[in-house]
Amino acid sequence: STQSTGTIVSFHQMSNNPGLDDSGPELNHGYDYDLLVIGGGSGGLSCSKEAVKYIKKVGVLDFVMPSPQGTSWGLGGTCVNVGCIPKKLMHQASLLGKLIKDSTEYGWDVPTEPKHDWNKMVDAVQDYIHSLNFGYRVQLRDKTVQYINAYAKFIDPHTIIATDRKGTETKLSARRFVICTGGRPKYPEIPGAKEYCISSDDIFSLSKPPGKTLVVGASYVALECAGFLVGLGYDTTVMVRSILLRGFDQQMSEMIGEYMKNHGTKFIRPATPTEITKLDSGKLLVKYFREDDKLIHSEEYDTVLFAIGRDPETHKIGLETTGVKLASNGKILINNEQTSVPHIYAIGDVTQNPGGELTPVAIQAGRYLAKRLFGKQPNLYMDYTNVPTTVFTPLEYGACGLSEEQAIQKYGESNIEVYHSNFKPLEWTVSHGEDNACYAKLICLIPEREKVLGFHFLGPNAGEVTQGFALGIKLGATKLDFDSTIGIHPTVAEEITGMDKTKRSGESPLKTGC
């Protein structure tokens, strides 16, 4: 366990239980609010805006504790401020740099080596984020949801203390609560980590160029940040303890790592940092232990970014006064978004949900919960299976469904057929891009007419490609359904509709021609 808050039990104790009785007066209940939402991220905003269509008094409490380096932000949560939105914009900035270079092969005259202005990019990204922050406040006001910029802490199952930035405390009560406080980046317990290093909380508003950077971690956050930093021209190294992208398909993960390495990202692997010291020069001296030679090494960097995972924000919000039960990792146990306390619900990254720490998961869970509780749709439940996602590394990776490892473990290797293909986007040909760097595979269940269990795509615009095919996976499409779908030519997505090579056959998936 990483937390001491609340009661810690196993996840399965909650997940197999039927819903708890949350019946009671919906009006004239004597509380200040019909619903208080704790956390103003994507899930909390979605839930509150839906709930206020059906009930009168809804409030959203949101307060961002500064990062160890002092970074804070406005309403909207991780995705908007320090996650998906700035990450995708900086990823786009790095892709544009490559496109400028490639454009010379298409006849464009680019007279000098393109230069990137870090501060101009950061200012533009932050201006857009601030416009979103303002827009969310306006939306809440227009929908008569009360926005309370204060930190919430339970003092009993129906009451919180809200503390604003001036330290003023206000006691508030509610008939129901939804907890959607999300998580924050982890730091290792080593000297100098919190004192001198940054995380994803800080990188997107960094006031000066990062320079030579060490990214510690193998998460999608680590690889995405390292990818765009290299694309923007910074000397970047990724320090990996063991495997890349734990929980994702490992063949795809290693292909991402290989592509990044071939395009300028350095890797130190397997290794773990042991100490960070700030030198008189302002640089950071990183000492680290390498598993291969069992020795301590050291190197200087301008910036060290930790991306080793996230801790749920459950340990300071008074859950021990409510009876809400936690998993051993500190996340809130839920059964259809309901916690162990009938009138307290939770959604998003703070929960032990099987759909992953993804913004669209929190948004849909919040909206469905509000419709179910207040909108007279009692059978509208969130489906956490086959959730599509994309990792925005330099070569993007989209996935939906099971990894190859998960499929084999669940159904047995003899029941799994894997169709796969390498390919080269047409757009790469004139600019002399690599042959067969891109790759796709469908993981199929033989006894069920080759039902597609897993979709995996490594190539440009992977998010756009994966989003479309995710509907097929959700509806139980088979390999024959994919084969009978006519591809759009010439696109990278059409590769999915014509794969005829299987891993079992031993035939090469490498491809030539269109």
C-alpha cells in the first residue's frame, strides 16, 4: 500500500458486489447541495454539467496544489492543463519540424536549417489552455453549477471543509458526492528528486528551454515527452528500469523504442537513478545504477524529468472519516462508480477502474453516472472494456482491446491467430522515409470465427485510425468483417483491411508496393 487513508481491501471485494442502496429524499433533504463534485477535471465537469439538468443545487470544488517546483494551473484538470492538450500540441510542433525538413524533397525551398523557439511555443500553448480554463468557468456559470475554488476535505460522510487560497474555511454538506480528484506524478525517494527535478506538471509551462534532458521512466508520458523534445532539437535520454509501456503490447512497445532510438532518442536501460545533485554551474549531476554492470555511473543534464507513474489524490481529502474503501495502491474501489459508502461515488483516474487513466473514460463515466442517478436512466452503465487509446510518440501507437500477451494468457496460444503487416506510408516515399517502420496487427480468437480481440497500429495518425476501428471491436467484429471492408486508397488505415499474413505461418509481414 502507498496510502494509509481509509480502509484498504482487495479490489475484487468491491467489484463483484451489487450496488448499495442509495435511496433517500432527493428534495428537502436538509443538506446544502444535492450534489458536490470534488475535482474540476474532465470527469468532474462532465458529471456536474449533466447532473444540473435534473437537480437544482450542484457544486464543483477544484483546487490545484502547486507541484514541488511551484507550478499550478486553472480549472479543467490534468488533461487540459498538464496532459493531453499541451502534450498533443508539443507533439505537433515536433512533427512540423520533421515535415519542414521533408518538404525539401517535395520541391519546397527551405533556405536554412529550421530553428525552434521554445518560449514562443510555450506561450502559444499556455494562451490556448487559459482560454479553455476561462471557457469552463463560463460553462459552469451558464449552467448554474457553482464553481468553488477551494480544497475539499471530508469531516464526515456528508460534510466537507472547503479551504480557499487565503486559508478561509467553509463547511459544506451534500446529499451525494462524486470524487474525481485524479492523480499527480510520483517522485522516487532519492536525494534531490523533488528539490531539483520536474514532472509533466511542469514541462508544458517551463519558462526556459530544457536543454540537455534526462527523462526517467518508461510510461507513455515519458516516451511522449522524450519524443517531442528530440523532435524540437534537444539532446534527450530516457532512463528505463525494465520494460517500456508496461500494460501495453510488448512487441509494439519495443518497436516504438527502436524507432525512437533510430531517430535520436538515447536510452539508458536497465538503470535507476540514485541521487541528483545541483552543481554550481546550475546543471544537475545524476548518479544512477546500471543493472548490466552493477556499477554507479553519473552524467550531467540541464533538466531531469520524472515520469514514473502517478499517485491517486486520496490521501489528504479525509476519506478516513467516511468509510470509503481503497485499493492497496490508494485508488478508490468502485462498483459501477459507487464506493463502499452508498451516497459517495468516484470516477476517473482516482478509481480502480479497468478502463485506464484516460480522459474520455472519466468524461463518459461522469456523464453516465449523472444520467443514471438523476436522469431516470437506471440501466445506463459505463462499459470499461475495449477502450481505445493512442500513445503520441514520434511514431504514434493506437490500440484497442487485448495485447498479444493478454490474449494468449486468457485464451491459450493455440486459440489465437495474429494477422500482421509492416507498411510504409505513401507520404514517406518521396522524402525517403524508412521502409516497413510502420506495423499493424489484429489478434483474433479462432474458436469464435476469428473475433478480433485486439487491434494494434503503429504509424502516422494512429489516433484517427484507431478511433474508427474501435467501433468494430466494440461491436464484436471478426477478421472476415475487416476483410470485407473496402479500404480507402491510398491511406495507412487501409492496411488493416487486407492483412493476410499470420505469425503462425512464419511468412514475412514486410511489404513492398501499394
